[in-house]
Amino acid sequence: METFVKKRSFISEARSPQKKIKLESDEGMEQDEEDEEFSHPVPWQKIEAEGLDCDYALLFSKEEADNLFKQLEEEVVYSTGEEAKVQVFGKVYDIPRKQATYGDAGLTYTYSRVTRLANSWTPTLEYIRDAVTKTTGRAFNFVLVNRYKDGQDHMGEHRDDEKELDPLCPIASISLGAPRDFIFRHRDARGKQSLRQIEPVKLELAHGSLLLMNSPTNTFWYHSLPVRKKSSLPRINLTFRRIVVDRKK
DNA sequence: TGGTTAGCAGACCC
DNA sequence: AGGGTCTGCTAACC
């Protein structure tokens, strides 16, 4: 049975998923927003299930996505050593992909018991961040970069539920490079005697695409990027987030 | 207190 | 026949 979300099935109106509100401006950012800079509005596909709310769109053309991928390959510096390891069920493993963290000065992000300090934004990451902001009306102060060198690199099921994240702000996921399957599973449909039977939601994340994961998706749904042996090319994923800044000294 | 961004084994399906 | 995929399990630590 094919449970993948059909491409182009019900493309909604060509407008942003959130109303064009004025940007929640962080300090001293752009004043008057030229909506026309990223000229044509993007056609969004709504992806919904019980407790799941996502918006999917092709944000960048193939040509632009190609260039962005190339630039990121030159700019991004990935973690090594202890920061490239993860501890699960008492054992330490090498993370089966590469990771990097970028964001506003001084921000930290704790992921699976390892706290990482954000590197300062690179030009390309800033450019993509601003493109995402212009098309969504959301501001982000942090991005987690994951690089999957081929179909063997992967990420297991998890939720993005770190408590330093602003729970109401969507997470914006940009995909560049090889397309990969992306799977959602409801938390009540996991385990042997799962409480309920809920079909997973599966989609393929395309080169240049943007997936917005809106609240409360990450409360109820785990997601993963499973191994795909037939995939041989690299993929870079950027997840833009809003980290709540603790204003205490 | 309870959840686990990892790998692995066994079942299933081409 | 066997490789790819999917699911459930893990049993230490924070």
C-alpha cells in the first residue's frame, strides 16, 4: 500500500502558511520588508493528520538549490570528536551523519546530552535563513545542519522537543542535494502493544524544498530519516529553529 | 522519573 | 536466495 503523501495532490493557494504578519523582529533587522524580493509566492502543500500539521513547498529552483548546496559544502564546518558522538541506552556511538550548529552569538543547543555552541552565521546560511523568513513570516535564531553523505547515513526516530526551543514556533527544514524519504510516526502507534493503530506519514524531501513543522506536530509525532541503500549522493538538511533566549544575566 | 537522534535481530516482502 | 526495509528491543544514564 502506498502511504506516501502524493506530490502535488492538493496544492493550496499560493500564499504563505501563516498570514503575512509583520515580522517578529529581532533586534535591528531589516526595516521594510520587500515581499517582492523572493518574487513569486510559493505554492504550499498542507500535510495533516491527527496532531500533525506541516506545510511543504519547493522554495528554491534547481539552479539556485545547486548553488546553495555547493556553497554550503565549502562553508560549513562540521563537528568532530566528542561533539560527533551520541550516547543511547548507555552506549556511545559515532553519529551516523555529520552535524554543525550555527546561530546568533552565544546561543547554545543541547542535543542528546551534548551542549553545542552556535557558530556565527555564514553568508549562505544567512541568505537561506532570510529566504525562509520572507516566505514564512517567521524569524529564526539558530540552525542545525545535518549532512548525509549517502543513503547509509541516517537519523533515528525522535522528536524535536528540546526545552530550549520555542514550542510555538515552527521548525523550518530545508533540503538540498539527494532526495530522501522522511517518516513520521505517531507516539501512540509505537511499541508492541501500541495503544492505537495510526498510519505513518511518509514523504520525500526534494532538492530545494522547505518543510514547516508546525505546533503541535513535535508533541505527538516522531520523525526519522531511514537508511536508503540505493541512494548514493549526499544531502544537506538545515533545520531552522527559535531558541528561547534566557534574558537573565 | 521516564525517555532515549544508537545498532541489532527477526519478520516480511519482493 | 538474499538484500532492503520495517519494527521492536535495549536495560544505563541523565
